[in-house]
Amino acid sequence: MADFSDLLAANGYLVLDGAMGTQLFAAGLSAGDPPEKWNVDHPERIQAIHRGYVVAGSDVVLTNSFGGNRHRLKLHSLESETYELNVAAVAAARSVADQASRPIVVAGSMGPTGELIEPLGELTEEAAAEAFAEQAAGLTDGGADVLWLETMSALPEVEAGVRGARSASDLPIVATLSFDTAGRTMMGVTGEEAGSRLAELGVVGIGANCGNNLADTEAAVAAIRSTCGNVPVISKANAGIPVWKGDKLEYDGTPEVLSAHAHRLRKAGISAIGACCGSTPDHITHIRGVLDGDLPVPNIAPPISAATVSPGARESRGGRRRRRT
């Protein structure tokens, strides 16, 4: 077992892992299949993904439980297995972490419900909190070190996640949102608003993950840092922008591009840095090497933030993705 805050204090900064979904598809998961079912059907494949990131240099691995709440699992008629699937998700990560030669934090990933909360939708905040509590119970009993709310877009859902998690667990909580529209989340939350409100909730880390591009993520975490006080700020950006090459979706952010991005983040005071959709252990190897000073900083110019271009240019880049890969 490893404590997130203690390890951060000891190391000065932490390297997070990369994408889970990207690696699952590479390992044979079919589009539309529930990733969480692999925790019980193919735990060795999940372990191999975690092991790849630990070998690459990750200090923190996120469990394969992003869609592990009852509302997401109901899409696959798996809502009755919510607790068991989350326990199994932690078991896969825990087995790898416990075999590592250095402390590894196992973070229990908790993604959005996929539902709109009242008054925009039919889901009440109380029902959302109950769903997060159920998931948090499984992650906690499985042996997670920290609960990790991620890819959120609405503050009421984050608040429900924190409240639900605390009703079922004493574990510390990290919360990250996805910023992808002119410096705001899909539901209009700014980085400044997120930093201020989440700091009030007493989480141990606040940040941005997924999102539209590297520049927007860099702007978002800077905005969060301006209002969150002394709470550590976290970044887990996508590996650039997805582009179709034939019938294959690829990301244009090379390991060198992401490691240069990580270097800028660290200089800006960001405490924990990893990657999200499209990233691989190779990206994490480069991030670790550059941050530790074992690899040179790539001479790659910072990207232009989409938040600074015209609305027309912004729209020409295609629609918003809604599923983390």
C-alpha cells in the first residue's frame, strides 16, 4: 500500500500512467464490449497493462473501472455485478503494485455516470451519490490507495462523487475534469471554478484529464492552479489529437511531443503528470526520462491553444469525443 500524498511529498512529483482503453483495444477488446468485464474474464491482460506502465516508470496506476458505476454497467446488463467488478479491478492493479520494487499507488478510477443530473436530466444528485458510493465500496474493499474521480464535466456530479465516496470509504480522493471547449468543460465549468470548488471539498489532488489537445490542457491546469491554493495539481492529457489513417484512429502526439509537454507542466508547478487517450507505455517512458533528467528535453514548440483561435477554426476540427480511450 502507498499513500498518494506521502509519495508525492517524498518524490517531489509523480508520474502517472497512460491510457487504459487504448491498451485494451490493442489487447483484443472489441468496440462496444464492457472493459470492466475483463477484470474477471481476463485479469492477466489487465495485469499486463498495469505492469507495462509500472515498468515504463509510472508511480500511480489507475484501475480498469472507469465505467464501473451502476449506470454505465447497466448498458451491458452488469449493474448487479458493480461491487464485484470493482473489487476485481483493484485486485489486478494491486497484484502488480505489490510486486514492484518501489512504491506504486493504486488509484480506483471512477468515471462519470453518463447521465445528466437534475435539472438538466432525470438523475438526482442523491442517486448519483449512491452510485458512486457503491463503486467506492468495491474499490476500497479491493485494496485501492486513493479514489480517483476522472473525466468529469459538471460540478454537481463531482460533488456527488465526493459525497458518495466519503459515505462508503475513508480513502483520500483525487478529482479531475475534462476541459475541451474554449477553456471550459462540456458543461461550462472553467479551470478557475474547478480549482476553487474542489479545494473546498478537501480532495488531495485536482486536475485535468482527456480534453481536446495539449495546449488546452496546459491552460486548464494553469487556471486550476491559480485558485486551488496548496492542493497538488494533476495533468493527464490525451496523446495529441486523434486522426483517421485509413480505418485506424491514431493520435498525433508522439512520445517526444508528450514529454516536452510534461516538461512544460513540471516547470509550471504541476505535481503529477501522465497521459490519457492514445498514450502507451512508450509515452510514459519518455515522460519519466525527461522529468528525471535522464533524457534530453525535446526541442518541440508548445502547441497553439484552441481556446485562442476563432470559433470557425475551432469547429473545423471535428466534433467532441465523449468516450475515453
